[in-house]
Amino acid sequence: MAGALVVHDPAKVLLDLALTLALGGDACSDLAVVRGEPAVFGKVASDPTASRVLARLAEDVTTVLPAINTARA
């Protein structure tokens, strides 16, 4: 029997991607740097999960862009 599925909060996935960029990464696969420090960053999504989160957000641009603008305000 397979283990329980892990559900990642899309906001945490985006935060981890932002941290990856801040640490000098330039690709989703660079999440491995953040993932390699679980004591500091906690659980970090896999590369495919991060890619799926980005794809899902890109599908709903009309909702996502206003939310981003509200968060920036």
C-alpha cells in the first residue's frame, strides 16, 4: 500500500522558488539547493510538483494577477 500523499501549499511552493532565485538559482531544478536544507526550509516540493503549481497558476491568469497585485499593495 502506498504512503499518504503529500499536499503542498502553492504559496509555499512559490516561496521556495523565490528563495531559489534569491540564492542564485535560475531553473526549477535548482530547488534541490533549498530541498537539501530541510532543517532550515522545511519540506520542499519536488521539481515536478513545482512545475505543476506554476502550470496551474498560469492556467488561471485572470485570477492570479489580481491576487498578486493585491498582495503587492
